[in-house]
Amino acid sequence: MAALMNNDVFVVALWAIVKVAIILGVLLGVVTYLIFAERKICGHMQARTGPNRVGPFGLLQTPLDVLKLLFKEEFIPAEANKIIFHIAPMLAVFPAIVTFSVIPMGPPPMFVVTDVNVGLLVFLAMSSLGVYALTLAGWSSNNKYALLGGLRSSAQMISYELAMGLSTIPVILRSGTLSLVGIVDSQAGTYLIPGTHIPLPSWGVFHWYLVLPFAVFLVCSFAETNRAPFDLPEAEGELVAGFHTEYSSMKWAMFFLGEYFNMIVICSIMITMFFGGWHGPFMELLGPVFGPLLGLGWFLLKLSAFLFFFIWVRWTFPRLRYDQLMGFGWKVLLPAAILNVVIAAAWLYWRAA
Amino acid sequence: MNLPLLWIIPALPLAAVALNLLFGDRLGKRGTAWLACGAIGLAFAAAVRAVLHLASLPAEERHLVEMAWTWMRVGGFHADVAFLLDPLSAIMVLVVTGVGFLIHVYSTGYMAEDPSFRRFFLYLNLFMFAMLTLVLADNFLLMFVGWEGVGLCSYLLIGFWYEKQSATDAGKKAFIVNRIGDFGFILGLMFVVAYTGSVNYERVFAAAPHVFPAGAATLGSLFSGAGLPAITIATLLLFLGATGKSAQIPLFVWLPDAMEGPTPVSALIHAATMVTAGVYMVARSHVLFLMSPATLEVVAIVGAATALMAATIGLAQNDIKRVLAYSTVSQLGYMFFACGVGAFGAGIFHVMTHAFFKALLFLGAGSVIYGMHHEQDMRKMGGLASRMPVTHATMLIATIAIAGIPPFAGFFSKDEILSQAFATGHYAVWFAGVLGAVLTAFYMFRLYVLTFRGAPRFDEQAAPALHDAHVAAEHAAHGHADAHGHGADDHGHDHGHGGPVTESPWSMTLPLSVLAVLSVVGGFVGMPFQQGGHVLERWLRPVMEGGGVAPVPVHELSRAAEWGLIGVSVAVAAFGIFMAFQAYLANPGLATALRARFAGLHHLLENKYFVDEFYGATVVSPVHRFSVVLWQFWDEVVVDGIVNGVGQVTEVCSGILALFQTGNVGTYALFLALGVLALFLHFLRS
Amino acid sequence: MVPVLFLGFGALLVATALMVVLHRNPVTSALFLVLAFCSLAGIYLLLHAEFIGLVQIIVYAGAIMVLFLFVIMYLNLPHDVEHGTHIAVRRGIGWMVGALMLLFATLLMRRGWAPGPENAAMIGQEHGNAAAIGRELYSRFLFPFEVTSMLLLVAMVGAIVMTKARRPAGEERP
Amino acid sequence: MIPIGWTLALSAAIFCIGVVGVLVRRNALVVFMSIELMLNAANLAFVAFGQQLKSIDGQIIVFFVMTVAAAEVAVGLAIIVNVFRLRETVFVDEINLLKG
């Protein structure tokens, strides 16, 4: 045992496993109540109270829904490609979880699973893998609507990945590294607005040349998570329920899980890149033990804010038409992102020179 | 005065051509006429300016070269597009632009009815461009460009009325005959280049005396062909080119047929300018010719023979333009034997005067034809003197001039030529010249009398009918512009077609008058009996004495001898004129009697010594038969056989190879993989 | 531990590649190919080529293969029918050639290898080879880099033009 | 540190599998995928050699190969789609218009 403890590889692996376990556990809970929050919020937006029967304030509503889904009968359509039909939902969840391994949720090393020097690439890679879940689900369930949904999702996600990837480049240019931890570190501290004495946290979004990238990234993140107003793969108005028309019970739940995971992931990434990650005031005051905890707190705070924003948007905006979606992605976001890259590069070069 | 812009002189007509091509259809007839004439007029002005500048220089510096750009540079050989203005080219350029301008003006009247007015002036300007290039070139190559250009334009213009078989045939004939001459020219040029390594006049003439192996060939050695020096061959070939262009024996046959073209064309190209190109070329390269006495002999003999022969033919022709054509040939003969006897200056002098009066004669003839509603047969004319006073007067002047009566232009030049021939001891040639002079005087006045004097031999009242009949006939015979310009009946011509015979419009008479004046005074530049030679001689001296080649020996004639010669030539001219009046005016019986007496001779002359038929028998038909053989055997059997054979072989081979072309990607990939395997094996075994 | 991982990834790679070739359903082949690429990316990671590894996933798995899937689904291809003698023959030949090639390749690689010129140290390993690659791309390989961008542009335009839906004759393309 | 022999053997194996795929399959798309396999085998070899020679160039070449592969796939798939529109098939042995 001691020998094992001295084997650092083993230790690292052990720690990683522990962290992953914690994250998974927490995430599942979080998602459950994220759904609850969504229903509540949309209820209040629509001047109703939302779920409030089961348990106090309806708090038990979603856990019991999950339970129900677990026990529901599983239906597999005939002529479906069984294997892929089974794999697809897992694919929806797995990339998101992988991405969590590189997100710094608090000051390293405590709150970071691993710090790979190409963390951002990991995120991009995983989000690009996210396509498969929807595409395959749509294709394998041998259903026109599902297939259409799958095709839509694949086209949509590929299109928006471009803009998303490009909009991250200014951030990389600024921080000079692909490691998410490095990116977060590059946003530590504050800076004075030129010409004034007003201090600003030197978060990405507070630098003028990163505002537009942030906007682009935000829009793309909606598209990547297939959430309104970009939820065309499951546009219930046109395709019964899009790619998961044929799915039921736990597989269907997996898709939901995946969607919310992705949401959380992308929000964390946004925070990491544009909102200083876990950085926030008063951390130095609390000393080495509680300071990091506070960092985690800041991170969670920002995260919840973003999640609220996502829900808010979903229940506010109407769905785009498909051609609008594509046109917007290719003709507006992509050029904007490219413009960002040029502007940021020029600005940084000029400032460095 | 800064450098005269030489390049602008040929550039102007070219620009006119371009404009005419681009916007001609919008310009309309007036615009086209203005454009064409304006360009030539400006060219004339530029030429005058340049020549004045040249004259302002001291004699030995009169040699302006203007480099436009380097044309080609191949190894040691290089040719420029460069223009040379020296006394010789100065005369030529003045004559060409001046006479050319007048003839352009004339054409605006003469061609007024022609539907393809624009095309005519297009060709005419193009010709001017080519001719000026020829004249102004400072090297043989560029000269050759102009040479070919004028050839092309003459072809185009002879065949101007291409819907007429005879015209197109004449055009082709002219072109082909010229090709023979051009071939000689090219070969001669190659000789020159081969020996002197350059085409530039200066370098060639400077180098020639040194590079060409000496050794004067005599006339005898020409026929024996033994030990013929290169210079002789070269000059002979060049002279062959000259005979082609200038219609000398043996290549003169095309010029009379060239009369199928519009009369201004005959005047400009086939009388005044182009046909003298040969003379110009010989005079230009006199250095080379002087180096080869044998060639000079040939030139002199050919010239004299042509002069005599053409003159004799001229006696028996009835078509007014043909008479003039043969007189042109014979006059060109004079020029050549002037060159032949080494009197290049005299030759150029005659070129100039001849340009004046021959152009005048043609234009006058054109005016007559125009007035006669395209009647060209002199036997149907007569008594026009009263009806066309201006034409008559000018024609008379020109006729006297060509006949060689002092003080008209023709006299001076012709007399100088003859005296030179005498002085250099070419007595036979001289005698031929004198004989030619008699004949010239005779047939020219025959023309004059038949046309203008005596009683009219055409029915004026019946003119419309005659004309209408005639229009139909014209199509077959020598139908002209208006043959298609207007159908059988519309007589909307300003000169009242079919109406009474009247004088031509001013646009035609004006040039006539100008040319008349020129043919009167044109000869005074060559007034004899002056210390150190007359004006023209002194003007040309820097050119003619350039190059260290001894001129043909001249034993100075005594003043008395010269007077004698003058007396002789005047006398013979007078005799000819007298005979003409006798034969055709005083007692017409004489002519018929003569014709009856020498029926055979007359028949011979009327048919131009059967030269065409002779060529047809000796050259054309053998060539034709040979080419038929080539066509039916060589081309159809051998060449086509080879081609088809290649095709069939390819087809068979590809048929075999196509088996590998399965169109199946998999197979290709398989072959590829096998190839890779082979490579692997190779590496493994190595 | 690294060799173990390598062997694992390698085995996965070979297996999935074989499945790509063997499986009759294009979609399944494509998915196996994705898997193969992912394991290849893993191998890249083990070879300290993190950047290439992840680009591998992004480009191949994330873009190219999605394109493949998209096309397959768009054409709605069924299982490939592959029976008949000539196909069987070709299959036999194919496998034979492949085997031979592998044999020869191994034989070739069994030979001695001349040691190549060794750089002093792997450039820019300290902070990820992404930085190093970027530096090289924008300095020594700048021209090929630009040319490649042009190539991509051309390919994009070409693809768009080719797949544009045909209009009936007479009607002009906008 | 992995011995280069392993990597090369692996890449050789993948390459040969790709070859087999090209030779055996008739579905143009699968053939295409096999070609991609070969490309990746080459990439692997490049990376391995780069590793061996302690040079980054191998990976840069791989980068370029990937770009070219992307372009190639874009155009190739476009061609296949067109062919399918025209001939209703993607089987390479049924498309032999160029048969000599």
C-alpha cells in the first residue's frame, strides 16, 4: 500500500478517480435540480408557479421523474440499428463528462482534475464529438423525423463549431496558452480603465477586443447545446421530437442529461475564458484553506448565473428557421469571428510592439 | 528644327486604316473620304517638312535615320524598324505622298457611286502605308515588308470588283507573277545577308566592296554560267524581284491585266508609285549593281527590250487603259535601262516625271471613261475635246510630256537617259531607246487623236439605250462600280449617266490640273547644260556617290553631241506625232492601209506577241499538270495514306491498350498496389 | 504504463480499422473509423504529440467523419450487397495483396535503420508542443501554410459548386 | 518511451488494412474511408519518425496532411454525391464510364 502511495502515477490516477467520482455525483444531482429550476423559472415566466405538488415547493418533482424514467418500459423501434441505437445516448453524455476533467473549477491543484496543456483543444474536440450522439440517434432509430433531426443537428453543430473555435482564438492570443488553467491565471487581478482610476477585474470580457468574441461564443454555445433558439434538431413543431422521437425511458433521460451536461460545460468554459474562472474578490483574505473554497464558490456563482441566463433565453426567444440558422452561422458569426481574430491579433501585436 | 518625325509619315495612313476599320461604318462616304484624304494630305505635309529639314542640312549630312524599335536580334544578325530619309527616298516619298494625295482626291469623285467606297479607301490607305514603308525603310528587310505590302494591296485593288471573274483573275495573276519576283528578291536578300551579315543599307553598302569576292562577270559568263561571282547572282536575283514588281520582261504580263482595277488604282499603283518600286530598289542598291557590270548589262538590255516591245504592243491596242498600261511598261523599261547604263539619277528623274504625267494620263483616261459612261474602247470615242475641255487640255499636256517634246517634263528625263546611254557607249540600247521614243510618241498621239479629235464615234442621243445595253455588257466585259452600283435603270448619278458626255466634277479635274502643271514644270529640275550637273543630280549626288564603287565610265560628251542627241530625240518625237496625226486624223485610210499591209505583224502586236499564251504553254500548264499529279498521287495516295495509316495504327494499338482501361477504379487500384509490391521487391532484393 | 496503453490503443486501432474494412454497413464502418481515429489520437498523445492528437480528433473525428456520416445518411445507403464470383475473386486478391504488402513492409523494417540526424532537443517541449508547432508553422513553414489555406478555400468553393442542385436548362444560375 | 519499431509496425498494419479496403470494397465511401486510413497510417509514421529524430517537423507534416485530407474529403464527397445523383449508385465497379 505504502509502495503504491509512493508511486506518483498511482497517486495521480487515484486522485483523478476520486475527483471524477465526486464531479459525477454532484453533476447528477445538479442536473436533476437544474431541470427543476428550469421548470420553475419557465413557470414563473409564464405566470404560473411550476411544479409545486411533490414535496415541499415541489422539490421532489424531478428526482421522482428520474425514478419514473428509470422504471419505464424501454421501446426500441423495429428496423432500428440496435447497437447504434444503444450507443447514441451514451455518446450524448460522455464527451461532456470528459470535458469536465480539464475545467478548473477552483484554484489548482485542488479543484482541477487534470491540467493538460491543450485543455481548450480538449473542450473543442469533445464538443465536436457531441455531434455523433444526435446524428446517430436520429439515424439509428429509423424514423424520418428523427433522421431529419439528426441531419440538422450534424449540419448545425459543424457550422457553429467553426465560429466557436475561431472565437476562442483571441482568448488564446491574449493568454498565450491553450491550458485552461493558464487562461484562468491570465485573468487574475484587476486593471485600471485607461485614463481613469476605476479598477476592473482583468477578466476576458472586460477587454474590449474580447467582447465580440464573447458574444459570438455565447451564440454558438446555444447552437452547440441545441437549446432554444437553436433547438432545431428537436423542433417539436416540425419534427415530432427530432432526433429523440423514438427514445424512451432512461435513454431519453440520457439525452436530457447530455443536454444539461453540455450546458454546464459550455457555461464553465465561457466563465473560464471570459469571466476569470474562479477568480473573484476577497479570496486572499480567507487564507490558503478557505480561499480556494471561496474560489470554487465564485465559480459556482458565475455558473449558476449563466445557467439562469440560458434558461431565460430558452423561454424568451422563438426558434429560428433552418435557413436562417445556417445563414446566421455562416454569413454573420463566421465572418465576425474571423474579424475578431484579425482585430485582436493586430491589437495585441501593436500593444506588444 | 528638331528631328523630322519620319515614322509619322507611314503611321498616318495606317492610323487612317485603323480608324476606317473601326468606325468606317459610322463615318459615311463623306467622312471616309475626308479621313483618307486628310491622312494622306497630312502625310504629304509631314514629308514636305521632313524633306525641307533634310535640304537645310549640308550635302554630306543629308542622311537622317530614325530608329523606331529593334525588330529582331538573332545572334549577330539584327534588324530594326528604322526609317531613312536621304535625297533618294526624299524624292520618292514626295512623289508618293504628293501624287497619292491627288489621286485620293480624284478617287473621291471617281468612286463616288461605288457601294464599297469605304473598302476602296481602306485598301488605298493601306497601300500608301506599305509604299511609304518601302520607300522610307532603312534596311532591306523592312523594305521587303513594304514590298510585300504593296503587292498585297495591288492584288486587293486589282480584284476590287471581285464579283467580276476577269478582275479576280487579273488580281491573282498579278499576285502570282509578283510572287516569282519576290522569290528572287528574297534569294538576293539572303545572298546579301549571307555575305555582309546585315540588312541595313549602310552596313551592306559599306561592307559589300570588301566581302564580295571580286571578279567581274561578263555577259558571256552569264550564259556559260562558269565562275559566276556571288555579287552577280545576288544582283541578278534582286533584279528579278525588280522585274516582277516593275513589270519588266519576263514578268511584265500582269500589268496590262491589272487595268481591271479602278482607274485611280491604275494611276496610283500601276503607274505612279508601286511599279517604280523596282527602279527605286535598284537605284537604292546601286552600289551592289555597280559592282557587277554583267548585271548592269542585263538590266540595260532587259530595260531597252521591254521599252521597245511594250511600245510596239501599245501601237495595236484599242482599250485606252491598256495603251496606257503598255506605255507604262515601256517607260519603266526606260528607267531600267537608265539604271543599266549606270545613270541611276536619270532613272529616278524619269520615275518622278513619269509619275506626274503617267498619273495624269491615267486620271485623264479615267475622266474620259467616267464621262463616256465606262466606255474604254477608243474606237467608240473621238471629238471629246470640246465636251471635256479640262480633261482634254491636261491630257494633251501629258501626251506631249510623255512624247518628249521640250520643255515638258518627259523630255528632260527621257533625253537624259538617252544621252547617258549614248555617253556610256551603249549604242544599241540607245538606238532601241530612240526607236521606242518614236513609237511612244506615235501611239500616245494615236490615243490622243482617237479620243479627243475627229468626229465623235458614239451616238449621244442613243446614249441611255447604249448605256443600258452597256450595263449588261459591263458585267461580262469590263463592268465597273456602277454595274452593281445601280441596276439597269437608275441613273441617279450627279454626272447624268447616259446623258450627254460632260466634264467631270471638280474633285477629278482639280488633280488633273495640278498634275498638268507638274508635268509641265516637273522637268526643270533636270535642266541640262549646268555646271556640276543639274539640280536633281546635285541633290542625289550624296547618295549616288556613296560607297567606294566606281561608277560606270562615262566619256564626256561634247556640247555639240549633246545638242545633237537632243535634236534627234526631239525630231523622232515630232516625227511620231506627225505620223499619228497623219494616220488617224488627216487621212484615216493610211492606218487601215498599214494595218492591211502588215496584217501578220498587226495580229502579232494585237495579241501582245502571244506572251501570255507562251507562258501558258511553257509554265502554267506544265505546273498545273505537275500539281495535278501531286494532288492525285502524292497528296491523296502518299500523304493521306501516311496520315490514315498513322491513325489506323494508333487505333489498333489503343484498342489493345484499352483493355487495361476497364474504367473500374478497383482495377486501377489493384495495378497500383501491384506496382507498390514490385517496388518493395526491388528494395528487398537490393 | 505507457507501453501498456500503447499496446491497448494499437490493438483497438487495428481492430477498428479491420472492422471498417470488413463491415458491410457504411455507417458502422464510419463509426469504427471514428473509433480508430480516436485511438490513433490516443497514440499521438502517448507519443507526446498532444496538439496533433487533439487536432486529429477535432478534424477527423469531429469534422471529416461527420461529413462522411452526413453524406451516407443523405444518400441513405443500405448494406452493401457483395456477392457474386468476381467480387469474391477480387476480395481474395485484395487480401492477398494486402498480406503480401504487410509481409514485405515488415521484412523491410526488419533491416537495419540508419540513424537520422538528431536535433539537440525536442523544440519547445516545455510548454506544450502546440506553441512549438505554431512557431514553426509561422516561420519555416509559412509558405506551405498559406498555400494550404488557399487549397482549403479552393476545395470549399469546388465542393459548393459541385453539389449545388442542378437547375433545369435555360434557367440561369444566380 | 515507445520503441519506434512498434509504431512503424502499427502504421504499416493500418496502411495495409487501408490498401485491402481500397481493393476489396466497392462502396465508394468505404473506399474513401480506407484511403483516410492509409493517410493516417502515414501520419503515424511521420510522428514516430519525428519523435525518433527529436524533431517537430514530423508533426507539422501531419498537420499539413490533415489539412489536405480535409480538402480532399470535401471535394471527394461532393463528387460522390454528384455521381449518386447521376447514376443512383456509389459502387465503384458500376461506374465505368471511362471504360476503354
